Amino acid sequence: MAGTTALGKYRLLQSLGSGSNAEVFLAQSIQYPDFRVVVKRIHDHVVTHPKFRQLFEAEVQSMANFNHPYAVQLLEAAVDDPIGPCLVMEYVPGITLEDLLTKHRQLSPERVGRLLGCFCHALQAAHDAGIIHRDLKPSNLMVMNADTERETLKVMDFGFAGFAAKPHIQLAELTGHGPIYAIGTPGYVSPEMIRGDRVDTRSDLYSVGVILFEMLTGRLPFNYDYQDKLLAAHIKESPPKFIKIGCSDIPPMVEAVVQLALCKYPNERQQSAHELANMFGQALSDNFWDTTMPEGWEPMAVEEPDEGAEYAPVPAPRVPASPYHVTHEFEAFMPERLAAAKLRGFVEDFGGQVLTSEPGVIRMRLGVPDGYREAKEGSGLLGWFSARRPSVPRGQEPIELELQMDKPDPGQPRLYVVAAFSPLKDYPPKDQHHWHDRCDKLHLALRQYLGA
């Protein structure tokens, strides 16, 4: 993409990285070559969502009405640009908080308080405008003038964190081959998002609590390599006391503010970003809210986005007219990271083998006998001889299962699932009634695993 033009006026210079929703590029204005911006090109698999245009335009409208000195600003956007739907954002020179913590590991409480003041001003303004971030983490926070007295912070990706339309569950999450490292969002997600409860602004405050814990202690409150254990810890485990992890120099009142932000239920935490900043300042006999107040800033009037028509479920995939193809549709109310852990359990308990996992689609086989090798297409007679087809008892023929998943509302932990069952070509079933009964039982089991 480097060298191409976005919106007819910005030349892409280099990729700055790629996430689940978009690839980010540094770009320059063609008319003013010294002016730099960031262009976010939305990934193709996001664009295919049936509500994409509506969601994109609503988020752009929302962000166009939100402008704050401590938030990275949206400059313009296009849904029908030749390079694809894209957003043009303010370019902020600096380093991410993630990189700053890699360099320093721990920050002093006073320095944390100053950064928290900027952070909470941006959050409070966004929350007042009806915007919830949903994906706060150190890599989404830019620190400017780092390691100087003029150090400040800007929040990135307001309004677009919940934009992913197709759930993407990594293959490693389903197979268990190698550790599934707890990086990014799972380390900072709120308990209510994992439980599938309704999410409000106080979910962001939990994520701030995790970030504060990390800034002060040099580690996350829950240090599990495996994602399912990490998600369970957010729901059930209490964060460790600072003294038990070797941080005895943090004032107890500061720790109390952080521990309060990490309470499992929203009504137990601070109720606003303003309150969180004030409590942290009081713990250090300071007033970080007032000292970081941006001069001359006034909130803009915000128009409520049009929610539009109700979500129309994606139709079931078309399959050949065969009496042995069985399709079921259902909804599961849980975030995709928790769904990944549940699906892994389903695969293991039913002797499954995951073939592929792409955005929105997972393909697996259940009940395949040991030693089975499928003949490769186009391999001729040699391939036919090299294939192995161990026998299986009648009525226990292997099953191919394809899961198609969509997120009707990218901001809520709700999955729409189409489960399509079919036989392996090497093991055609003999009894249609018994085959349908097996597929129906697997469908019910799958629903139970996903809490549908």
C-alpha cells in the first residue's frame, strides 16, 4: 500500500502496524508535504459485515463531534475510497505507554498521577459524549515529551475499538498447540465484558485500574499465560496486594484507589473518570485533575447517532441438496475470547480436529479415527494409494463441522452462529435418521458450551 493515495490527498509512506480491524499507515499531505497524518485502512473482512456502512458512518459521525486535547483527533474519513474505507487521524509524535513501560518498567506514583490526570480528562469527555472506548491498554495511549516535565498523554482509537465485525479466534486458541499468550485486550478486559453483561462507561474504569496497577508495580494484576485462566481470573480472583509482589514503597492509599477500580462489579468501583483522578490525587495530597486541566477546552454538542434498522441475521450458508447436510442457527451471548476457550473445550471433549480458523469461519472434524489421511486432490493413483482409511463402526462416521460467526452489534458480546454439519466423503453414513440425530445432539452440546 505504500506509495498509494488515500482520499486523493494523502500519500501513504509506511505501515505502522496492523490490528484486528485495520492497518495503520504514516502518510503525508500531497499539498503540504511536511504535514503528517495517520491513515487507518479498514480490513476487508470487517467491510463484509452487513451493517458495516451503517456502523462506519455512525462512528465517524460520533467521533466528528468529539474533539479533546488529550485524545487523538479524527480529521476525516471515507467509506468509498479507492483503497477501501479509511480514517485519517491526527499524527502524534511520541511513544506508546507500552514502550515507555518496557523502558522503565515502573513509574513513580506522582508521575502516574500526572499521566492519569490527562487520561481521565479524555475519558470523562468521551463518556459525557456517550462514547465508550472498550479497548483501553498501554498500546492505545501515546505519551508525548516522555521523560520530561512536559510529559502528557493522548488516548487513541476512541469510537473504533468495538468495530470488529467478524470474530477471529486464533487456531492456537482452539488446538492448544503451544501456549496462548495473554497479550493485548485480554489482560485489560473488564469482568462484565467477559460475563456478557451490559457494558457502560465503568468498564473503561476497570481497564484504567489494570493500567494503573501495571504502571505502579511493573506487572499485570493477573499473570497467566493461558487466556482461559486469565479471563477466569478477571471474574473470580482478587488482584494481589502490592506488598506481596515486592512493591512495599507504594503508599497504601494509592493502592486502595487502584484496588477499588479493579472491583468485579461496576457499582463497586469509582463511578466516573473524574472521581478516579480525584481519589488518586487525594491519596498523594495533590490535585492532578486541576493541574492537567486543558486550557480553553469546552465540550462540543453531540448528536445522537441514528441506530437505523434492526440487524438482519446472515442467512445460513448454501450447501448442496443432500439429506446428510444439517444446518442450525443460534445466538451466543459472550465475548469471542471467552467463546474461544469454550470452543476449545468442545473440540477436546468430542475428539475434534480443527482444520482452519479465519475471520468469521472455523472448520473442524469430529470423530476422525487415528491414522486417517485424506487423499489430496489431483494426486492421482499414487495419492490414492498413500491415503489411509481406517474403519469405523457403523453409526460413528466422522463429522465435518463449519461454524460461521458474526457479531450483530460489534459493541456488545453477542455472537450469531451458523453450524453446518456434513459427512466426510470417505465415510458416507448409512442411516439418515441416525445421522440427523447425531448432528442434533452435537448442536445441542455446542449450544451448551457457548451458553446459548
